[in-house]
Amino acid sequence: MPGDPDLEALGEEVPLLEGIRTTRAIRRLKSDPVPRELIRKVCEAGTFAPSGGNRQPWHFVAVTDPEFRGWIADRYRPIFRDYIAPGVERAKSPDFPESGRRMQRAAIHLADHLHEVPVLLFVAGWLRRGEPQLQALMPAAQNILLACRAVGLGVSLTTLHLSFGREVDDRLGLPDGVRSCAMLPIGWPLGRYGRPPRRSVDTCLHFDRYEAADGASGEEEDRDAG
Ligand SMILES: Cc1cc2nc3c(=O)[nH]c(=O)nc-3n(C[C@H](O)[C@H](O)[C@H](O)COP(=O)(O)O)c2cc1C
């Protein structure tokens, strides 16, 4: 972890919009431990998300136990491999963007090293009318990603654990009516934060009425995002 022992002050100086523009999925992480106080700090940022009726349906469960992390990684890895395989095939084409290949490699690295990631943070929440309140839980997750960026932790948003979600939720001890919706692997980054590749806002901003840009099909591209 960085030399700054003042965890309270850590991250407070990052300008908001710069932090937003330089928050990206960081999937190559060190196995060094992360202080609980910092986990508390980033989760506190999560609690400032908006929620319907200010119901604040979230619960955050930080898995740090090595045996439990290994158990999760053993289930995530094969599911991820199956998921990414068709994209890896497509990436063999010379037309495939290099940034897509880099993302695949990083996502494969994460899957292969998930058991070494010091904190697997589950974002969970109360169901409402039988449905997870994703409208509140995803903003909470995004606030956590931004807070990690501010304090210098690496993190990415993942949802593949939902393939074995019930099993995980049981092991997390979530009560009936509470489900996890995202898993955020958190650790000190091996790489650096930086501006992620994004299409210009001018291709997706419209005033008063949608207008397709010249040459745009209007359909979403098929992206193997992971
Ligand atoms: C709903 C959702 C689910 C995602 N699931 C995964 C996942 O299971 N595994 C993974 O490595 N990344 C996952 N991601 C992360 C995306 O791949 C990432 O946000 C995207 O590639 C942009 O990354 P960048 O900000 O570094 O450009 C998910 C993102 C979202 C929004």
C-alpha cells in the first residue's frame, strides 16, 4: 500500500470529474492485504448512492478469508472460461480491436488469479416485489469503484458469480430476501489508472430528439466485454 498512513485523508483530494474520467476496470491486482478501514471507507461511498424512497437496500460483504476466496475462484474460473471462449476465437481475426484483446487478457488474468485477490466485495440488497433493486445497487457499486479510484485501490465490476449466486449467497449468510448482484474484486493495482477507451459523447448525446450520426446503424455493437 502507498506510504500514506493517514487513511482518513487518502483519496480526499482527487477532483470528482477527473476521478470519474480515469476510473477503469483494473483486473491485475497484488495479493497484499487491504486495511479494513479502507474497505469501510469505499463502502461508505457506496451508501451515498441514490435509492428509491431512500430505502438504501444495500449490504456489502467483504470476503477476505483465503479458503472462501478459493472456493469462489474455483467456481468463477470455469464459468468465465466458457463465457470468454467465443470472444477469444473472434479476437483471432485481424479486424478485432487491440483494446478488446487487452481487455480479454486482463479478464482472463483476473479469473485465473481471483483466489489471490485480497478482497472480494459482494454488493447485495433486499429484494422488492421479488426483484433486486438494481437501480440502487448499481449506483452504489459505481460509487465504490470511484472511491477505490480515489484511494488508489484497483477494482472491477463483475457479475459472473450470479451463475452460482444462490450457492454464494448461502455461504455469505445472506438472509431470505437478500441477494448479491455484483462482486467487486479489490486490491492494490499492478497497473495504473488512466482514461479508458470510450466513444465520444458527441456520438451518443442528443438534444430534444434522437438523431443517428452519419453512417451509424443505430444498433449496439456486439462487444465481448466480460
Ligand atoms: C453489468 C456488468 C457486468 C460485468 N461483468 C464482468 C465480469 O463478470 N467480469 C469482468 O471481468 N468484467 C465485468 N464487467 C466489467 C466490464 O467488462 C468493464 O466495465 C468494461 O470492459 C469497461 O472497462 P473499462 O472501464 O476499463 O474500459 C462488467 C461490467 C458491467 C457493467
